[in-house]
Amino acid sequence: MAALSLASLFVGAGVGLVAASFRLFLDKADHFRNVIVEWAHQYAAGGFALIIVLCATATWIAAWLVRRFAPNAAGSGIPHVENVLNRKASPAPAALLLVKYFGGLLAIGSGQALGREGPSVQMGATIGHLCGGGFGLSWRTRRVLLAAGAGAGLAAAFNAPVAGAVFVLEELVRQFELHIAIAALGASATAIWVCQAILGPAPDFHVEELAFADPETYPLYFLSGAIAGVAGILYCKALLGAMSLAERIDRGAPGLTALLMGALVGALAWFFPALVGGGDPITQNALLGPQPLLALCLVFLLRFGFAVGSYATTAPGGIFAPLLTLGAQLGLLCGEIAKLSFPAFYVQPVGFALVGMAALFTAVVRAPLTGIVLITEMTSDATLLLPMLGASFCAMIAPTLARQAPIYDSLRERALPPRGAQKKPGAGSPIDAGGRPAPAQPRPEHRPRDRSV
């Protein structure tokens, strides 16, 4: 246990350094993109074409890096991490760190609606596994460090240390194990310490002081959670459908989906630069106060389609940050409607936005504790814990009744090779100390059964 605890601190420090630099360069990339777009406006049609070419090229290169060097780096990478923990896939090689880092900078920096947490989680898992190898630890211990590194990546991406540890237990391993909890807490705490030393201690989002919700408004929060549950079903179906369509397109012309989405992002950035990228500025705006209902609806629908299309490119990037953006907008929309419909109640639309983030996250990922803790830490506001809890409960009902699997369960199955294509490491195929599938043992010689009496 002592060796594991010490190793988890090293893992957390490494993950914090990588995640902090990744986030810092993403901020620089967003600023650079906005500067280029503003500069290109002086050249009218020529500038418009230039922005489209630049965004399309950056997205294509990001997808090409994945396709050429590290197929497991596609998308968020969390499904691959879960398959490794379940012994259905081999751990990623060190090359994934470079592909995920620079591919993520290109894809998210060019304006794709992808989250920084996906690359941070998978890079954290890879760092944990490599660190375990450097310490000469067994596969069982390296598996714990892999999970702890993944949680530290989430914690560092959102400045949410407790959410990172909860994510490990609730989503990645789905059981409470004392040694995993200790490693996850140690890695997350160290990662946050390093990140805050580089980026500062401020939470990701600023929210004006909210009052505790009046009991008569609880049903409104719960109803917004149910609406988020239906939206979560649509989101999962749209995301999986977009991925299937992209696979058919790329089968004939590899990288065409990335080119098309990159061109679309370039066009959108030309006209509405504030609507592209991971979505943090949009989320912050939703948490600042009221907005016109029509604008809210239009931006929500645009970002909804934009998010599922961006993920289908296979470029490195997660779904958490875009999902939180959609949840904040949907919640704010519900709050504004509730305020108009029930003027006698004290309705806080911003409170609905905050609750909507947790509810939609829960509906899609089906990890309510992670969602509630994550939103609480990102906003430093705990006044609406009970509405969050009730809304998350309601958000889980519709997907469960509709038998819509959690998004990572579906993505995890898609990440596995087709049945019969290759033998997957699992319960019947152990993994050696290096994290690789162990060679299959020869079957014992078949002997005919003696039928004599």
C-alpha cells in the first residue's frame, strides 16, 4: 500500500503538469483562432476561404494522427480506458500521449465542439500505466494507477479533485475498493495542486450567489430533470447515429468527415466566433443571467448538432464540456419558462441552468454522483444540492425506461473489435505484467472418451 500511495502522488504530479499545459495551450489556441478570424475579415471572400481551409486542415490532421499512429486515441478515449480496466483491451502505448496532446490542440483549437477532459483522462491513464511500469509494479497495481491517473486527468481538466476520485469509483471501476480510492484521491489531489500552481485556484465558472430553492419550486426542478432525461436519449441516439454515418463516409474516403466538419466550423467561426470550441464561454454566459428565449433555443439546437458532428470526426476530444454547455442552456431555458409561467414563485433561472448541467450529464453518462460533485466544484456553489439530486433522479428515469444505454457503455462496445476478428483479452485471456495479453496456452490433447464398461 505504501508503494501504491507514493506512486499515485508521482502519477498525479505528472498528470497535473500535462493537463495544465494542455489547458494553457488550448486557451492560447482559442485566442489565436479568434485573432485570425478577426484579421481575415478584412479580406472578405478570400479571408472566408482561408478560415475554412485552416479549420478543415487542422481537423483533418488531428483525425489523421489518430488514424495513422494511435487509433485508440479517437474521441474521448474514456471507452478505451474502461476496456483496459475490464481487461478487454491492452493499455495504450506512450505514443498516444503525443497524438492525444497535439491532436487535441488541433481539433479543439480549430473550433470543434469537443471537451478538454477526454484527452486529459486518457493521457492521465497512460501516464499512470507507464509510471507503474517505471516503478516495476505488478499489473494489478498498474491497473490501479491507470484508473487513478484517469481520475486525476478529469480533476485537472475541470479543477475538481473530488469529482475526479468519484469518477474513478462510479464510472471507471464501478465498485468501491479501498486501494483504488486511496490512489485516486492521492493522484487527484496532487494533480490539482500542480494545476493550481500553474493556472491559479479560481473555479472554472463564476456564479452569482444563489438563494436556497423554495420548496414549492422543487417540482419545477424535477420536471426540468425529466426534460433533460428525454434530451439525453436524443443526444445518445444522435451521437451514435452520427458516428455510424461518419464510419460509412470515411470507409470510402478516410478523413472526409473531419474535412467536412472542419469546413463547417470555419464557416461558423466566420459568422459566429463565440459559438465554436469546447463551449466554456457559452456555459459561463448561461450562468450569468437571463437570455432571450428564441436565442437560447437556436443556440441550443446549433450546439447540439455541432457537438455530435464534432465527436464523429474521431479527432481527440471529449463530450463532457459540450454536454455541460448543452445542460446549462437547457436548464436556463426551463428556468426562464418557469419564471414566466409561475410569477408567484421565486424562480432563479440561473439555478435551473446549474441544475440542468448535472441533470443532462446524468441522463447521458448515468453517473449522477460524478455530475453533482463536478458541477458543485466547478461553480463553488452548493446551495442547490437537493434540486440537483431530485433532477438527476428524474433525468435517469426516461433513459432507463427507454432502455437507452449510458453513452460510455455504447461507445465501449463500439471500441471493441468485431466478434471473431481477434481474441480479446478478458477473463479467459490474462494480461501479463506489462499490460499485454498473455500468450494463449495450448489446449490439452483431446482424448476420446472410453466407452467400455
